[in-house]
Amino acid sequence: MTAAPRRFETSLNATSTASAFLPDLTSGIQSLIPWSDQDIEMETTMPRRPHLELFNPDSAITKGASFVLFQQFPIEIRLLIWKHALQRHRMIHIILEKGKEQRQEDERIVDETDTLINSLGRRISGYHYEAIIETQRSLLPDLTTVNREARDAVLSFYSTQVPCRFRRDKRGETISIIRLNLDWDYLRVSHGKAHNIFFDFIHDLRAYDPKGRGLQHLVVEGSDYRTSTHNPSPLKHTFAEGPSLDAFRATAAKNLKSLWFKCTPRGARALNVLDWRRVHVFNYGVPVLPSFTFFDAPLPDPRVGMRDLERIGGTVYDPREGPLGWQKLLRDAGVRPEDVANRGQSRDLDVRILYASSEEESILTREDAVKVLHEEDFRWLELQWWFHGWDTPAAGGRAGGERPAGCFSTASGLQAKRPEFDGPEVLAAAPRPALGFWLFPVEAFGGIPGVEEETGSWLKVKWIWDLSPHRPELALVDSLIACGFQLNHTLLAKQGVDEDVSEVADNGIDECIDEDIEEIINGQSVVMSNAGVGAMADTKENEEKVPLITASNGDRLDNGQDVSHHKAHDAVLVHDRRLVVG
């Protein structure tokens, strides 16, 4: 068999150390491969593949840096630094499910004596729904573990406290609260078709927000607003008038600043003709979406070229179905979409499509990302061999397969084609993979016709989109560390901040903080159950029963008793009427 072209040999040489992943191929293929079985056995390390090196900065590079004079700054400067370190976006997935209690449909006839009041003296909708958070990651930054001054800065920054249930695994749930900063946090809310529960959640967010504004950044699951092509004219929803519907109208018309529609198909980088029919290409620039909490502010993507935007794979639904379904929900709720989209100068709603290749279940750390990217690259190379007619190896390493190996030829004598791979010049210019997501304007995927036009005539399922006229913004995510990790190690050098607070342990946590700090770090400080927070009316009687702590240091009762060993569920009120943990 003749030698492979130079382009092919060079490409394989660049991938030769990936042999740890390669199975034995047929004898015909082996004659083209510039390595031996002995080389394969000797290879034990992860190959270096320049085009697979992450675009995201590696925090380990500056991990050993230190700035030991930080503790000598005036407290005002230190607090500004804490605040600056905390100003990062989070994306938190909240699943709304029906609770055990029944919802009161006509809220205006509810007896005022039965009204549930939260700790801020505001009415909440009740306990007929549950806010579930499924995560294995910390939702609060690592600054929480530095010392008391940093911890107080964190708790002050995330001042909105909402009852929820944390579902770490299938074995059970933990009744808790989640701390939010609604100016910075993006809430990815899943509610199916239970719009009434969604309205109640919007209402309760406003009630728990000390500023009273509620939700400002919403990430929508496309499936929650999907329009069926088989039912192009769904029935109009009828919603009961009441505080929850009023809260949704006010949020949509005035308070909401960002509305992103999530479109994250799996395998959106490697588009093969077997699945997509009209395209066979590897899009190196498409971001990979891992499991994450913190992300950077979106900026124009400096990596991407025209090639990776010309053929973007869709999903089983049209990305425009989300905006279309949202517009219909607004109309059914009595809100004109035109009024929401155009609020006046500098107040327009940021409506965009969030796009990435989903690997949320596979990537939890940076190391996971390296492994997934190499495996994806290998599967693409393997597919090229199979697709061009090379045999799938039989069991035991014997040549030949049990069935035809490719689309264009078989194992029974037809000549296989030699696959072509992206050579070193292509890989050198390819965008490095980024952990994060793209943001496109909705119009990049095409216009949305009026309500009178049937959706079946313009919706495209699993379509290939040409988005090259639009330059997306890229938001990089933090898949390994939480906000504040660098500040902990770089500025503090494990020496603490305020010598007057107390001696800081080696791990950066005040020694006086008890084991319940772990629950606070994970965003699970069980300050009060859903029922407890709701039932606690802000009355003089309740204030007399609950001891106050001083707002200055947050660690002493007003009568001088030490509360450093109070459990997390022993909630106390500070003078600004926010729930904190002693």
C-alpha cells in the first residue's frame, strides 16, 4: 500500500501520542500509522495536543503568589477589595416543583388573617411549590472561608435569602436557604408548563429581596416554551388575577434586565453527516458548557473565525421557539411584548440566545475538560476511518470485522478510501476550546413571524445555521474554582486579615467558627425552613422572642452572650432585619 500524503502523515504525527486511546486497527490501517505497538504500550501520559489546550486562564499559574501586606490596609480598603472580588456573575439552576399544599387559585379572596409574612414583613405566596437546586458545587465563593471579615462581606453581598431544597443526589433533600445577589446572579428557572408556579416564584423573589425589585436576569429553558409544530395554535392560557400575576407583569415590564434562551445541544462541535445529513465538519470554536456556577461578563469572542460560524448545529427544537413562547406568555398574562422590548433609552431588555455544546454532566473540573476534549477528538478521528470504509477490528485484535465498516465500502473486497484530516496548518489556526457559552441576538437565527402565521411553516428542527454575519460574545465559566480562590491565596498568604478578630487557622477559617460554617460555604445554611421563614411575621412580639445581635461585629448577642456556637437553624435578626447565622 502506498504511503499516505504528507498532509496526512504530519497530521497523524501530531496526534501520535494520542495512541493511549487508540484500539488495534486492521493491518491495512496499521501500515499507515507511524508508530508501533511497543510505542503504544510505552505511552502513559496525556498527549499534548495544542489545538485542545483550553482558552480559559489556568489559575494554578499564579497560585503560589502572595501579598502579605494586605492585612495592613485600612479596613475601608480591604472591604473595597472584598467587594471587587465578589462582583462576579453566577448562573444558578432552580427547578420549580409542586409541593404538598394546594394553590389558592383566586388570590384576591384570601383571608388576610391567613396571609404568610416573611422576615421582611412582606407577603409570600405559600408552600404549594418547592424551589429545588440540584448541584454538587459550592454556590458561595471561597472568600467565605478566609476569616470573619471576608465572611461578613460575602453574607452582606448576597443579601437576598430564599427558602429552597438542595438535592445533592437521589438519596434525599436538605431544607435550606440560598443566598442571592439579584444584581449579579442569573437564575436558570425550569418550571415546565406550570406558569402559575413560575409567577408565584417571581412574586416571592420580590418579597425576599431587601430592595424589593426581584428577578433581574433570567435564563430560560427552551423546552419550557416550546411550540409544537403539530399544534401551531395552542389554546390561550387564562391566569387568575392576583399579587403573583401582578408581580410577573411588573418584573417583565420594568425590572427584568436580561433574558437569555438556553440552546445547548450535546455534540455541537462534531457535526457528522450521519446525524446531520447536510454537513460533516468539526467546529473547533464552539464553546463547551461544563457544570459551573461562576462566569465572567460576556465579551466579543476574540478566537472565533468565519469557518466555525458558517455551520452551527441546532437541536430538536428551533432556538426561536423560546422567544416565541415567551411572547405568547406575555400576551396571555396581559403584557404587550412591544412594551417589554422597548422601554426607552438604556433600559431595553437584553434578549439573546445562549449557545454551547453541552457537557454539563461530564465536566466538573478542568481535568475533566481535558479528558473530554481528548476523547471527543479521538472519536472524531475514529469516525473518519470508519466512515471511509476501514474495518472495525474483530474481538481479540484479529483483522476484519463482522459487518461492513463504512458507508462507502465494505469488508468484503471493495476499496476503502483514505480519510482526510485537518493538517497542522488548520489545527494551528483553529480556535482553542473555551469552557463557557456564546450569546447571539435572536435575529441571528432568523426573524419571528407574527402570531397569525403558523409556526409549522417556518420552524426548523435540527437545522444547520449560518451565523457568520454575527460576531458572538463569549462568557468564560469557572469549572474548577469558585470566586475568591485567588484572593485567598494571593493576597492573604494564609495569614488572615484582621488580627483583632482572632487567630486564623491554617485552612483560612476562623477557629471560633463551628462546624456549621460548612453549610454556609455550600449555600446550605439552614437558617429556617420554608415554613419557618414564611410563618415568622415581623411583629413586636416576635422581635421580643428572638434575640438581636449587634450589627457591628455580628458575633455577640445584645445581652453580651456569645453566639459563636449557635447552630445554623438558630436564626437571629440583625437591626437591618436580614436573617444571618451567628
